[in-house]
Amino acid sequence: MISIEEARARILAALRPTHPEIVPLSAASGRVLAAPIRARLNQPPHDLSAMDGFALRAADAGKTLEIMGEAPAGHPFASALRPGETIRLYTGSVVPAGADCVIIQENAEVIGNQVRFRTQAEPGQNIRRQGQDFALDDELLAPGTRLTPRAIGLAAAANHPWLSVHRKPIIAILATGDEIALPGTPIPPGGIISSNAHALAAFIHNLGATPLILPIAADTRDAIAHAAASARHADLLLTTGGASVGAHDLVRDALADEGLVQNFWTIAMRPGKPLMFGQLGTLPVLGLPGNPVSALVCALLFAGPAIQFLSGLPGDPPAREPARCTVSLPANDRRADHLRATLARDADGTWQVTPFAAQDSAMLRRLTDADALLLRAPGAAASEAGALVDIINLRNNGL
């Protein structure tokens, strides 16, 4: 068995980000930049008024000035101001040549075609300078940036209608087993409904990739090989079930017959020990356990970083947070534990984490009720209630 960290490193080392594609700005939300975004203009493109008021020379603020007109936003004043002159501006109006400040209208007394100000002024007052936000050719967003609404707004302001982004990875999902059926289909004698494919598809969708659910493969080498062949165009194949050591666990053998080069098998973790990774030609294959909790925990720890890496991101593991455990915990064995648990905040805002008493890897409802995974390192010593532990907050990690 290898460690979680080594397994994740081996997976990422075998992957390459997807190739770039050009998409319209309206379709770029959530995608990952493949090329930098540089400003195609100054922002703002001119000196603009930050307030409704009057443009003038600061030196003229104590004088009665002649109002030469107005310049609403989008309608610049055609002439330069001379000493003793002013024009009315509005928020976003271009400051005319000859003016070096704006006095807000609340500090102005208008009498006919003239205005007197109740305050002095400083050069630059209430002016947003050309290029104040960004200047022409500034790099605003680097490759590898996931495009949030804020980033989309910045790209739009920089005058980019099209963006170069990594193609959404296609992640094929193959559930195996004679005993499983998809929701809504007839259940075989002694069988169960398969939840893994749909849960994994939702997880993949949350990460911004495209899930592809394949038909369930029966427990035969031919069926598994045929199903895997239909995923050759995908960027990653996830299998569930059939990767353990039972007589009907045929995934590894069936794919080996087709040329699978196995990188590793079995991880020192619980749940999820029978995890497999290898390469089927150019197709990376990640074999997840069949138990639904094990499949989803392994997806969070391994498939999630892999999908993010394919999408153009670093592929970081799920973030850890500190919490205080409300119960005592026994010493751990050589496998890293991931205990399903609930969270609550104490008076000072610290997380309080309480693991469920039952941790069976087939209890999907228990995982659905959980807020977090309580992490215990291999060989961790026994601890008393109140001890600090690490958690993975499930609600912050797409699960």
C-alpha cells in the first residue's frame, strides 16, 4: 500500500491539461484561462468625473465662474476650458482639457449662467485619472485563473469578447457489477441500485468538467473491456467496483488484457483501500472502490485534483481546517482514516467536529448527513475529547 500523498502525486504526474479553445465571454464563466488577459485599452480611457458637479481650474475655485455648458457621460465637451470658465459634469463625464478638478454640485451656488463655490479645491479632486484601474497592455489575469464573475467583468472591461480557455475535460464513468442497476430500471435478483455513477457525475459537473456515464458493465472481462473501449476519447476514465481481490473483481484483469499499464493499486486509507490507477494507451484510468462512501471519498481526494489539473489548475488536494473533536478517539492503525462527521461552531467561532458512531462505507445516507471528514493520520495516538484535529469541509469542496 502507498500513501495518499504519493498516490495523488503519481496521478497528477501522468496527466496533461486539456488543449486550449476559444470561447465567447458569455460562455467563459467557470473556465480556466489558457492564455493571459492583457488590457486592450486604458481604464478609464479618459480622465473622468467621479461625482456630479463642475469642472474647473482649482485656482479659480474662489471666483464666480461662467457656466459654458454641460457634458453628460458619453458626450465630451468639445472645447478646452479657459480661466474663469466651468462646465457642469456628471459621474462618468470626461473632464475637459483646461480643467484640473471637479467640485461637487452640493458645494456650488448657481445664479443664472454663473456659479460660485462654497469650498476651495485641489488639483485632481474628484477625478478618476486615465488608466487609474489599469493601463494598456497590463497583464490583468494570468493563465491558470478560474474565471469567476469578477474575472469575467475584468476581461470584459479590458475589451476581450473572446477568451482562450482550457477545454472542459470529459470524464467517463463506468460502473461495473452484475448486481447493480441504474435508477428507474429493473433491479436484478439480489441486486441493488447503483448510486455511484450519478453521484460522481454531479461531482464532476461541480468541478466544471463534462461527465459521461457509460452503460453498466457486467462482471465479465469482455463486457468491461468493451465498455472501456467506448471511453477512449475521454480525458479520464473512472471505474467503480471490481477493483478489489474477490473472484468477481475483474476490472484490473480485464483492462490489463487490453493493455492497461498499472501504476499502483491499494492505498493506506480508510475508506477506499482498493484504489487503482493506470494508463490504457493514452487514457488515464482511475479505479474507484464500489462502496458508495469509498467511491465518493476517493473521488474527493484523487479524482477532484486530477480533474482540476486537466482543467488547467494546479490540482491541489482538498483544503484542511482545524477543529476540536468533541469525543475521545482510539489510536489509529497504519491506514489514514476519514471519519464522516458533523460540524458546529463554538462561542469563539472554532469548529467543533463530532464523528458518527457508525462509519460503514456502504452508508451513503451517513455521508450525505455529514458536514466534514475528520482526518486521522496513520499511527495517530489516542486522543481525548477537545483535542485539535484536521477536517475537510465537504460543503466547501464540491461534494
